[in-house]
Amino acid sequence: MNKKFLFTILIFSTLTLILNSCSKENDPTPVTTTSSSPNAKFLGKWYISEKSTQYGSSTYYVTIADSTNNAYVLLERLYNFNTNTKATTLGNNITIPSQIIEGTSVSGSGTLVTSTRINLTYYVNDGYIKDTVTAVLTK
């Protein structure tokens, strides 16, 4: 009887340790918005589903964060860049002005269709490959 009890305790302890060692991947800190930010409706974590003329379909998450002076927003990880992509907003429109990111020219524009959906088209040109990307961002 003692062996069964000890064996049960051992199994239970082992499973508890294994399950506790598994942790959820750390998400970035949620973006807090204020009504004074002209970019507030664009900010947050968005799920992006895109179609690239060069690479086909892909999905991933992009965070849109405010800049320190609210002059533009930062799209974190767009096109899997390690550098943020700058964009401006006006009303329900978002514009990615032409900029060089990691040696690649990027530009584009989109529209906030609803509070949880942005349609975006952007262009990427590294001098050799010209890629057109259509994307839908959803919250």
C-alpha cells in the first residue's frame, strides 16, 4: 500500500512540475490609448493576414504603437522587419510614407474599415525584387 501511495505522489509531483514549467509566451505589454491621441483607434495588437506577390500568404501579429510625440504610429514587425515601420494617420486612413527599412524601400496605404479591421496595401522594393502585399489586419 505504501508503494502505491508513494508512486502516486511521485507521478503527481512530476506532472505538476512539468505543467508548471510550461509557460505562455510573453506577449508585449498592451498598448494603452488615450482619447487625446489622434492615433488611438489604430493602436494595439493586430492579427495580420497578407498576400505577397513574392512569398504567397502568411499570417502573424503586428503591434501598432504611438510614437513619443503622436506624430506617427509604429508598425512593429511589418513584413518581418526587425525595425519599426512608420506610418501616419488621418481620419480612418493610414499611410506608410516611402522609407528605407533594412536597405529596402517600403510605402503603402490603408483604411480603418471598422474598429477591428484595417485593409492595407504596401509595396516593398529591395532594388531586385518588387513585392506588392495586400493585407487585412483584425483585432
